[in-house]
Amino acid sequence: MSATLTHGGLETASQAKLTWLRFRRHKLAMFGLVVMVLLYTIALFAEFIAPFNPDRSNARLVFHPPQAIHFIDDSDGGWALRPYVNAFRLARDPVTLEPRFVPDASRRIYLHWFVRGDGYDMWTFIPGNLHLFGPENPRDMVFLLGADRQGRDVLSRIIHGARASLSIGLVGVTVSLMLGITFGGLSGYYGGRIDWFVQRVIEFIISLPTIPIWLALAAALPKDWPPMAIYFTITVIISLIGWTELARVVRGRFLQLRSDSFVTSAWLDGCSQKRIIFRHMLPSLTSHIIASVTLAIPMMILAETSLSFLGLGLQPPAISWGALLKEAQNVQSIASAPWLLLPGAAVAITVLALNFLGDGLRDAADPHAH
Amino acid sequence: MRRLAGMIPFIFLVSITVFALIKLPPGDFVQNYAAALAAAGETVDDAMMASMRQRYGLDQPIWIQYWDWISGVVVGDFGYSFQWQQPVVNLIGERMGLTFVLSASTLLFTWAVALPIGVYSAVRRYSIGDYIFTFIGFVGLAVPGFLMGLVLMYVGVSVFHADVGGLFSPPFVDAPWSWARVVDLAKHLWIPMVILGTGGAASLIRIMRANLLDQLHQPYVDTARAKGLSEFTLLVRYPIRIALNPFVSTIGWVLPNLVSGSVIISIVLNLPTAGPVLLQALLGQDQYLAGAFLLLMCTLTVIGTLVSDILLALLDPRIRFQ
């Protein structure tokens, strides 16, 4: 009796609560969760968080290098916690006469929280011009992560790119999930000939090398489609290949569950097939499905990045991390502006965080693991 | 044998899929070509387009085009490349060969790296080395290959002042095959090999580690240890042999991944493999060239799966006698 009390009601905790408790112990996974929540928040409020309009270009600021933030300001003799960046000015290399940006120590651009800057329409319908942070004077530009070949702020572009890149993962996984549950469920529940057929189809799809097939499918998209249509078609293309893994997971669990006693008893009680599948079998799959889904999202994000990088995915002016990386495709631009590779860092962080999260969820969802 | 026979309808199905895929884009090569000419200021009339279509057989219904194509492929004739104005066979030979060399050597590299590290991580679980390798492995999984290629290119240019792209040094690019050219290839091959292999190696290390950990606590290991077997002999003779199974069975999915990955990396690093030409052919709707590449790539992976099944049966008596 006392054991029950010391466990703090562990015996009566619901499955969801037990899973959460196990998940909490997985530090890397918790870290992944925090990072992902942060990233999706950034993507959701991109207009507000990005310091500038991602399309604001300036021919005189082409390939402007990143500026470091200084926190301690000592310009007025003493010191104060007042973040600023040193302005850069354009100078010519004395030998090669190449234009080059050099730090201008005499001019400081002060950064403030919640400044009025470039106007935007949040989610296309809320007009505003408030930004989380930005330069004191809205006419100044601050390039924390440098500028691209049209003098646009890379940081703002990465923040806006997060929206397409991160949402394509979610939308794609939803489509995959529907396909996966339908076919995996059919296959696992009915078995026999349907199972044989679905399994052959899955084997067939898995044995195809994905990228050439994606390329072929993506090349089939007319170039003059509106960006939204391309976005959704790309998502569907990616998930057409991605659903097989989910279908396998669902089928395996269904096969295992089918012979479990609680399903048999539900069947003996005269439950309809629909009720058995949706009320009894699916809930015990949920945790596994969530874990597989979390592990499938990074694959989708990588796929979109690769396609856009090759110029077959989202096209400019649409912004995604892959489309941004396309700017860094040749040696010259990488050598002169290595910060153009930074969207890749965003991809890597996202994929890493999602992998940690998925691993943690998978471990937590398994009631037999200790 | 039965598996071998099963492959034929499979590849047939692949060929239909591939052909359907390359015919999917609206328009055809002639239309693209005409648009390109028009952009260059030349006028193309409908009669010329029609005669070109007729010459290339593009005016036929799709199933007749397919039949012409596939019946040629069976006897080794892959058709004619519109863009390059020469038979496809001439174009794909060396490129597919290099793609195969790259994929196969990457596979060997993956194994050579993943096996010792996987064993080490399992035997010295939770040691500093295990953590380091786990971390590297996760990063390897998270960083897309082309990004790694770009970073390496940057490092190559900024630190070593050398272009890391390509598979041959300039004097060897168009040279006929010779021993010196093979040596030159080997010198360049390792960069794409490492880039391509890291992702696969990372996941194989995870699998190897998990499998070996399952085996290490089995009673038979304790028995062998109690009998006085040295730790190394014990490890190599029993648990590793069992944990090796997934290595072989993963050829099936590692190979498609490698072929896929090699396409993008070839484009980034400008390798003379199938990737860049495939992309061009797809964009220009050069249907027979694109079709030949896609078909051969798919066949390569199907053969890989078959080889892995056969190896698995040879390796594991439990599967052989099923």
C-alpha cells in the first residue's frame, strides 16, 4: 500500500502520462523537443521575428559580411549594456582594386528590442511593422549572418525559409501517414492476398532509388505553376515515396495485435470491424506512430532541401532552406561568401533535434523497455 | 534461382514505371528544342516540328514508343539521345561504370568504418569513445550529403586552394583508360566516397551497436567466457557473426540510398558520373537518355537486393534451411 503512495500514483497513471514520464528522463530528447518548439514558433511568427523583409535588397550591400554583436558599449567613456554592431563601409583592395567591406569602428548601429521596421502582412492578413529586434534607425541594415548576392539579409531569409521547410515536413508526413495507415492497416488486418499485394508494392517502391525518381517527378512539374501549387505537389511527391516505412510499422503492429487477447475478446463481444480497428487497435498504435512520424519528418525536410537545391523544388521568389542553399551551389560564391551555407546549418540542427526527439519518443512509447 | 526468375517481371515493372515517369512532363523534346531555337531568334514552323517528331518516333502513341524502346533495350540498344545527337549507349557506358565504382567503393568504405566502430561502441558502451562516435554518427545522419560536399569544397578552396570536384586530374579527364588513370581516379574517389558514405555508416554503426549489445548478454557468451576463451576470440567467433546479419541485409536499402545520394553529390562536385547528365536529360526531356539512366539505376539496386539475399543465405544457416 505504501509503495503505491511513494510512487505518486504511478499505478493509476494513464498510458499517456507514463509515456511522458519516461520521455522526461531522456535528456537529449527533451532538448530536441525544446529546440523544435522554438523552431516552429520562429517559423510561425517569421514576419515578426525576422529583423527585415526577406526580399528587401540593396545593390550596394551585395555579399555584405556578417556583423558581430557587441554587448558592452563604451563610446561615452563609461560602459553600458547596449548591444550594437560596427557598421561596414565599402573600400577597395589597394592591390587588386576588388571591392571589399571593412569594419568602420567610428560608426555604431545600435540594436533595440521591438522596433518599428519593414512593413509586413502577418499570415497575409495582419498588417504590421513591429519586429522582435532590429536597428535603432529602420533605414539601417544589420547583417548578423551576412547578405546574399542581392544584398538581402540572410538571417531574415533563413527565418522565413523555416516556414516552407518545416511545414513541408508536417504536411508531407500527414499525407504519408494517411497512406501508411490505410495500406499498412489493410495489409496487417486482412492479411492473405491483400497483404501479399501491398507488401510487393512496398518492396517495389523501397527498391527504387528515391532521388532519381523524385527528380523525374519534380521535372514533370510545369515551371509556370504558382508557388503554392508547386509547394503542395512537391510535398505529395515526397510523401508518395515516404509512406512505405510508416506502412511497414503499422502493418507489423497490426499483425502482432491481431492475435492479442483483447482484440479477440472485442471480436467475440461482437464489435464491428470498424470499431475493432479504430477503437481498440489504433489507440495502442498511436505512440509508435507518433515516434515513426517524428523520425519521418527529417527525411521529408532533407528531401525538400535536396530537390530545391537542385532547382527542381520550390522556385524563387519562394523561400525555403533548400532554395537558399541553391545560392551556394558553386565554388566561387562559397569562397567569397561562406555564410551562404548557413541555411544548411539550420537544416542540420532541425534534423538533429527531430532525430533526438523521435528516438526519445520511440523509447518512451515502448512499454517493455527499461 | 526462383528469386532470379522473380527479378524479370520486377525489372519489367520498373521499366514501365520509368517510362511513364519520363513521359509525364507536358510537351516533348521537340517542343523544348523549338522553344530553345525560338529564344535564340530562329523561327521554327509546325511542319519542321512535325517532321522532327516523325524522325524520332515521337508522333506514335505512347505504348508503341515504349515497345520500341524496351525491345531495343533487351538487345542492348538504349535508343538515341536527342540532346547529344548520338546513341545513348555511347554516353552512359563510362558514366554508369563510374557510378557503379563510386557506389561499390562507398559501400565497402561504409562497412570498413561501421564494423570496427560499431563493435567498439557496443563493447565499450558509455565510454567517451562511444559518446564521440554516437555524436559524429548523429551529425552524419543530420547533415545532407550535398551540404557536406559544399563545406568540403569551401575548405578545399579556402585552406588548400584546390578544387576538390571532379574524379580525374585535368590531364586524365579525356585520356583512355590506363593504369595511371586508375591511380588518378583512386586519388579523387575518396572525397565523394567519404561524403556519400557518412550517412550510411552512421546508421550502420547504430544498428551494429544495438545488435551486438543484444548478443553480448546472452548466456552463451558467459559460457564461452567461463570456458576461458580470450575476450577477442570470443567476440569475433560468436556475437559478431550473428550481429553481422543486418550488415548484409542492409545492402538492399543502402545501395538505393547510395545511388540516390551519388546523383546529388555528383552534381555538386561535378563528377563525371550519371547524376549531372541525368538531371540535364530530365530537364530537357531527352527521354531515352533519362530512361536509360533511370532504368539502369533501378536495376542496380534490384541486383543489390538480390546479392544481399544470397549473401545472407550463405552467411546464416537459419535462413538457408527455412
